[in-house]
Amino acid sequence: MNILELLSLNSYYGHEQVLYGINLAIRKNAITAVIGPSGCGKSTLLLTLNRMLEECGGRAEGEITFAGKDFFSYPKEEIRRRIGIVFQKPSPFPLSIYRNLTYAPVYYGVRDKKKLNEIVESKLKVAGLYEEVQADLHKSALQLSGGQQQRLCIARALTVEPEILLLDEPCSALDIKNTANIEQMLLKLAQDYTIVIVTHNLAQAKRISDYTAFLLNGELVEYGETKKVFSRPQDRRTWEYIEGIYG
Amino acid sequence: MRKMENSRLFKLWMVVSTLIVLISVGFIIGYIVLNGIKSISLDFIISSPKGLPLGSEGGILPAIVGSLLLMLIACGFASFLALATAIYVVFYCQSSQIENIVHIIVQCMAGVPSIVIGLFGYTFLVAKLGLGRSLLSAGLTLGVMVFPFIEVRIEKSLQEFSTAALQSSYALGVSKAYTLFKLVLPQCKEDIVAAITLAGGFAMGATAPIILTGAVIFAPIPSSLSSPVMALPFHLYILTGEGISLEKAYATALVLITLIFAINIISIALTSRRKEVGS
């Protein structure tokens, strides 16, 4: 089943067009990897999909269907809640670990202390961070290491129970061990969530994704099952990119 | 060789400048303390001016209370406006043109001589609005003077807030207002309070804006916002200007300096606490 369908999507920053006529169907409860060289519009695609593009001074045109309804007919706050995003650079709030995770639930009306504790514990466990931080949930999130901060950000994105989780190169600033941690977590998360991950790391796309989309200069060149895209690419440009001829 | 000489000259310039400033400030404060301490007593602080001419005996309680009240009104009024202006400019203003206009206005306000602000207060608040020469008029006039001072500092502090954290908050579907009140303002609280206290010290020491708007030679502790008020800097000006009592003038100056000093120390303490937490 497709949770998100894009039909001739164009995105702009001011007068500059970044995405050209993207047609893409995101499968529910699967991991979709978006690959492509720097500046090809991967991040813009994610920003478009949770309506953060406007916040960054851009705009999008085209048809998007989300959960069977017109994407642009939802209030943007609802889209942002239901389609979460984790940015490339870990960006914890300058609050305690606990408050980072209760920040959004409290906004959405969860006041019950027990319920909040439950959310914090369960999301930290999902993110594989619980054992490491349970001793002191009230220390500042800024004191965590880079990898821990990124896992906290993923846990934080999950606190509002999104249906889709967008990740923008979440591992680019992390070492191998932390990257492995996050990949493990994503594979587990894919049972309950739909995941779209932008990555520079082709091996990572191959390891964890079910579907792969290859973007080049703002156009979708190829989209299909990851196995097929990597073993028998249909487009010459995909083959060149995978073989490391450019990018 | 040339480079060494240059760096030596540079060092000399720094050391000499620092010494000149330290010595002159130290001299001023020391001189006032030495001359003022003799006339300071509990009685001086807790009683009203007496004697003939008035002020040659007695104390300065109404002026101390008056100065503190003026500071409170000025800071309350100015920070109310400054906080809103800064939040608007940083978080809500979409057009860079409007932002520039606000910045230019704030900067111009900061450059207006204080006596001009005093005259503005007199014509607008005292005469036009009919508030009379009162605690309220003088406080509001001081508020106009310290507004740009507070606004610039609050705006800077808000601007320094991490963009990534802001984006993350919006990305959770959370509203701007919630982000502001739960995330940004708590984080900038110390900076904001420090800016306001610092402005309080500035307001307390200013004389020109209050001469025409509410400060008088003698008044009891003000009973309402519409009563005229005594203020330390104006009292000091009268004591020396009219040649009433040099001793009392030194003592008054000492009290004024001590108060401003205390306010600045509070402000510095707040800012440095912020830095420790932030690291």
C-alpha cells in the first residue's frame, strides 16, 4: 500500500527550481532510501514532505496524496505531526533529556505524569538509548555524545506518533558504531512506521532499504526495489552513480 | 624585528589605556567614598531632608525610594515594549524591509540626547496628556530612554538561539507561541533579566529626562503615581548646584553609586550563570 503519492512535484527556493516533476509512491511500513549526489534536491524533497520547506523560504507545487487525501488540504501542523523529520545535524533542545521527549506530547495535551514517563521510557528504548541514559534522565541533552544526541532526536520525533519518519542523512556525522546502532533501530522501526531516509552512503541504502530512489539535478532518475536498482539499474546515469563514476 | 616592535607598542598601548581607565575610575570612586563615608549614617538613609536651606541636614530616604520607583516604572514599561518588539522582529516579521525600519528607529532612539527625551516627556506626557510632573511621567520618560538599550540586548539574545532547535520544534508541528514560551524564552531568561537590570542602573543614574517631568527638590515618599518625586541624581544636582551642602552631596553620590554598582553586579551574576549552564 502506498501511504504517500507524489505526482509531478516541483519545489522552489525563490525563483530557483530545485525539484522537477517528481513522481514517487512511498510504500507503507517500508524503508525507502533516497540517494544522489550533493545538491540534487534530496533534502528539499524531505522538507517538502513535512512542509518545513516554507519555513526555509521555499514552496512546492504539484499533487501529493497522503493517506488517501490531498496533502495540501491538511493543516501544516498536522502534516508535521504525522510526518516527522530528523535533520542531518543532531539538534536536541537545550533542555533535559526528559523534557526533550515530553516537549511535544505536553503541547498535544498529555498532562498525566505517568503517561509522560511511559512515553519517555518507551521511545528511549525504541531508540536504543534507554540503558545509556536511564540513570540520569534530567541531565542536559547537550551533554550527550553526538550519536546519543541523534538517537535522542529520533526518539523525540517518535513522541508524537508520526506515521512517516523522514531522516536526512542521520548518520553523516557519526562513527561506524553509532551508525550501526541507528541502522538496527531503523530496521526495527520499519515494522510500525514508514521510513524515508536520505543518505550519501550507498552501502547503507543497500543494507537497510526496501526501495531506492535516485535523484539527479532535481529529477527522479530511477525508483524501484533496492535489489533491482543496485544490481540491474535501468538508467545509465544510475549505473554510473552506483559505480562511483560521479557523485 | 619590525613585527616585534609593533607588538610591543601594541602591548604598551593596551596596558597604558587600561591603567588610565582603572586609575581614573578608581580615583573617582575612592574620592567619593572617602568624602561621603563621613556623612553616611543610618539616620541619613532613613530620614527626610531637613534644615534650611532644605537638604543641609537630615537624610535622603525619599530620594532613594523615588529613584527605585522610577527605575521600576521605567524598566517595567520599557521591557514590556522591548520584549514584544524583539520577539516580533526575530520570530514573526517576514519582511526584511520592516525589520530594517524597526532597527533604524531603535538605533535613532538610542542616539537621542537624554535632555531631548526629557523635553519630549514634558510636552507629550506632562502637558499634552495632562499627567503632570509626576512619578508616572518621569518613569515613562526614563522608559523611553532605556527602551532601545533593552531591545537591542534582548534581540541579540533571541537571535543567538539555535536555529536547528527552532526548526526541530516547528517540525514536530508545535506552534510558534509554544516554541517561544517553552523553549526560547526560558533559555534566554537570564540574558533578558540581565538586560533589564542593567537598564535599571542606567535609568537610575539619568537626570536630564526627569528634571522637567517629575523630579522635584523636595517631596515626601510618593503616595501615588501622580505625585511628584525626589530622585538621587537630581537631589545631588541641587545639593551641589545650589551650594547647599557638599558633605551631603558626597554622601548622596556614594549611595547612588553603591545602588548602581549593586544592580550591575546582579546583572553580571545573572549573565555568567547563563554561560555556565549553557556550556
